[in-house]
Amino acid sequence: GESVGLHLPTLSVQEGDNSIINCAYSNSASDYFIWYKQESGKGPQFIIDIRSNMDKRQGQRVTVLLNKTVKHLSLQIAATQPGDSAVYFCAENLRDSSYKLIFGSGTRLLVRP
Amino acid sequence: GAVVSQHPSWVICKSGTSVKIECRSLDFQATTMFWYRQFPKQSLMLMATSNEGSKATYEQGVEKDKFLINHASLTLSTLTVTSAHPEDSSFYICSAMPQGPRYTFGSGTRLTVV
């Protein structure tokens, strides 16, 4: 199930199940979105990205959905594995020349064996 | 693939001293790099945009005299935490864009000020 921790909400799933991680972004002018995976003590690792002219993009075992109407992103992980346990962040890039990448609050994914 | 190297990976310093963190793009040139700070169990907060050959652009609330950024070459940006105090203890991460808007991140630097 999903619970809200002190800072990071946590999603706990059984190994082999599908995971859905949600993210609300803040700026309607953002036109590029990225999902990152971060393991403890490491920098963010790119998972998948999507541009605002798309509403769905699939990768290997991962799918990103974008709903611009409600400014919502989701990351779906199929057949979740123990190695997927990490913190997941969505990030948005503003449609300007700054190339700034702004991160969402993050979700911790715990995979139960 | 594009690699961003960050050094050191961890550092402990005494309160009042300064610490320099390096961020290098190993196989590409980066006119722009970004510095983030991350506190435990929190997200990455953008501190500043580092621009090669010009002054860095700081985010609101980030003290530019406290966090000095130098981007003197196309492959190196440095962040110096001046007169560090325990509240500056954090995980500092840099990033760069090897191609288009796709970003590559360093492995981070854990700073502990005692």
C-alpha cells in the first residue's frame, strides 16, 4: 500500500507486481519531464523521459504517462524487482532558455521479496 | 555514454573552514552545469546554474557569497562552501547536459561539517 512518511511517501509492493508512482508537477509551462531513480548515497539515474506533446511513452519495463490537464505524471514499473527499490523523482524542465530542471518531492519504492 | 565525475564523494570539515567540490564532464563539453543540494529524505533543490566564462545564476534564497561557483573551463565547475557550518551538512550533486535537454548527474558529495 501507499503511506506518507515524514518527508517521502513510501510505496510498498510485492516482487513481481506492477508499481505505479505518481507525481504532480507545478508549472503548466513545462514541456519536458523526466523520471529519475536514486539509490542511497548516489546521484539520480535517468529512467525515462517524455515531452509535453505526448501522453504516453514506453521503455523497457517502464511506462510514463502524462496528463497535462491536471499536471500529473505517473511512472509504471512492470514486474517490479528487488533491484527497483529506490527513491523515484519526477522532474520538469521549464520551457525557457535556462534549462533548469526542477525536481518533485519523490517517492520511496520498497519491493517485498 | 556521457559521464559527470564529482569529487570528493565525501568530506568532513571543521566548522568555519571552506570546502571545494569539483564537477567534471569527462567526455563532453558543458557550457552549463547545475548544482543541487539534498537533505536527508528530501528532494533535490536547485541551488544555482553554473555558466562557463560568466557568473553563476543563483536560485532565490541561496547565498552567492556562501556558495561560490566557478566555471572556468568547458569541463569543470567547482562549488566552494565558504565558512561552513553544521547546517551546511548535506548531499551536493552536480549535473550537466551532454546532448539536448537530457541531463547527466554526478555521484554526489556528502559534506559533514563538525
